[in-house]
Amino acid sequence: MQALVIHFDDEAETAIRGVWRKLAKAGIPVPDAFPPHLTLAAASAIPRKARDAVRAELRMLALPSVWLASLSTFTASENVLMLAAVTDPELIAVHTAVHDVLAGQVRNQQAYYLPGSWMPHCTLARGVTDAQVVAGFAAVFPVPPIRAKVREIVVTDTTTGDTEVVVSAA
């Protein structure tokens, strides 16, 4: 699986890793194999042509700051503890542009990330029990809003961890 993800600036990453440390101290498993991020899209593969098209499209857009403002949870196939992002027009514009470009160029897109289904967030813990969700809230609540500036948007291979920068804010 390959994912198109936003990596955050150093200050936001440090803040999120601080939340991860509090969770880990409370015995909650954290996803520290990958840097803190927000996923825009995921598919079995994002080929070179699609990456180049996304790169060209995103160069025409302003990359917004992402406000991670709500400690929350959801359950799909597993419980996830997260910082939900504010879905402002700028973030939605970037997400929509990405999916407009990827349409017809990638296969097996994960429906969870498609427009209309997407819940933008930064994962704090995944695959946790109900009791761990409660303990996680107790360990970190309240989490002050984090203004996460976009450092870069990358394609990440979710198996190997290999990344390729598509757009850099620097």
C-alpha cells in the first residue's frame, strides 16, 4: 500500500511526539514507526505518472496549516485515538485536488480517504482496546490545539517506510 501524506513542521511534530510520550507512559501503543502525519489518499500503488500529476497540481495551491484541534476516537476495523483536523476550505481544496488528479490513475484506492468519507486526522494510537482509549484520554486530555504547518507532502510505502517527496513547503 502507498499513501500520500502530509508531514508537519518540526514544532508540530515535537508537540505530537510529546502526546505520544504521554500515551506510551500510560501503556498505550503509539505509531512511532512513521513520523506524525495526516493521510490524504492511499492506494495499492501511486505510480510515477500520478505522482508527477499530483506534484504539478499541488504547486498551484497554497499548502495550508493544519489545525489539529480535537482529541477524538473512531472505530472502523479497530479503535483509533486521534487528533482530528479542522476541515477548513484550504485543507478540503488540497484533498479534493489530490483526488481529482488520482482519479483513473491509481487502483484500489482506500475508500476511507475518498472525498465524502475522509476524516482528516493525525493518529495517536491504533488498534487499542476500549479500556486503552479511556486510559489514553485520561493520560493526555486536554490536548491544546496544534497548528501544524505543512513541511512536505510525500508518498510513503506503508510496508517498507520508503518515502518520496512530492511537494516541499521549503
